[in-house]
Amino acid sequence: MYIVRTALLTIAALALAGCATNPPATAPAASIGTDAVRDAGHPLMPLSAQPIIVFPVQYVSFHDNLGFVKGVPNQAAFLSGLDDEIAYALTERGLAPKWTFAAEISRIARRNSTVVSDPHALNAQSLLGKVDVDERLEEPLGSQIRSVLALKDGRFIILPVSLDIQNQGAMAVGVLRVVMVDARLANVKWVGEVRSDPSSSFSPALAASIASRFADLVLPPPR
């Protein structure tokens, strides 16, 4: 739990002061599921009152032996549906007034395609491996993110990098890798993972489960 709490302190300092103050040198991805959220709190809660952009999920991969890939004949459509589920879950937590979600970012990009990068096609491969807190984004990723923020207020963005379907015993889970970025400085401020409920077969509940866990990073569910 040390990793999550250290990241929480870093984010809180950024939220209050508007700049990084002695961030930890490294932070391996913190895996966050139902029980871990209760134990670790909500590591991105300090961002809840700020204008935040949530980018589209960039990649999906399958490393299960249950054939979940057969349930995703159109990966772009599946990721778009996951983006919508994430937006719905975060809206339920009361974040919509200040936060901007993937659908709106996509509309902004289409209207300004000559100056804004496609938010669904970021060069985010470097974030699939080990990423350190305060690590500077590689180009062109940093510039791609800044091109969106040039037309939308905000400093921090949340990038759901990849959804990986993995075996968990006789079932499978979806693991979503999430990175929070200070877009002004083009560096990483938090890295974590959320895991879906396990399932023996593919269904739309997978995306809903991932979205709910994603929202748990920020605020508890409404009562």
C-alpha cells in the first residue's frame, strides 16, 4: 500500500500547489481491485475538484485462454463503448461538471483536425511497460496531449492506456492500465491498474465493471 499512499501525497501536493514537489523517483503500477480500493482509499481523489480530461482507452489485448477475443470483433467499437462506460461511471460520481470525457475530446479533435491530434490514436506505446513517476513523456505523445489541451482548459489528464484480458484461475479479468499526466510539464504523476470482476465468458458487464473500478480511483460510489 505504500506505493498508492505515496502517489496520493504527490497528487495532493500538485492539486494544491499547481506544481510537483519532490515526487518519488519511481512507482511501479499499483493494482487496485475491490478490496484494495477500500484499503488504499481513492488515490486520485485530489483531482476531483479540478478540470480533468479523460482520454480514450488506447489499446486492447487478449492473453486469456477462454476466447474473449471472439466477443470483440470490432476493437474500435468495443473501446468506444468502454469509453462511454467510463464517462457514465465518472458522471455518476458527480465529476461531469468539471471533467471532460472521451466523446467530447473526440468532437473537439474532429472540429480542429488540422491542429489537434486524434485522441484515439496517440503514440502511447511507451506507457505499456515500466513507467516511473515524474518520467517525461516521449515525443510525439507529449505534443499530442498538449494539442488537445490547447483547446480545452486543464493541466492534468488521465490516460487509460490499455485493457488487457488475462487469465485468473478458471476465469478471466480485464486489467486496465491508467496513467495520470501533468500535461504542462509532459510528465507522469501516477500509474496504476484496475481489475474487472472475474468472468468465465465475455459480456458487456466487463466494460461496466472496469468503468466502476476506474471511478473508484477518484470517488466512492454514490449511496
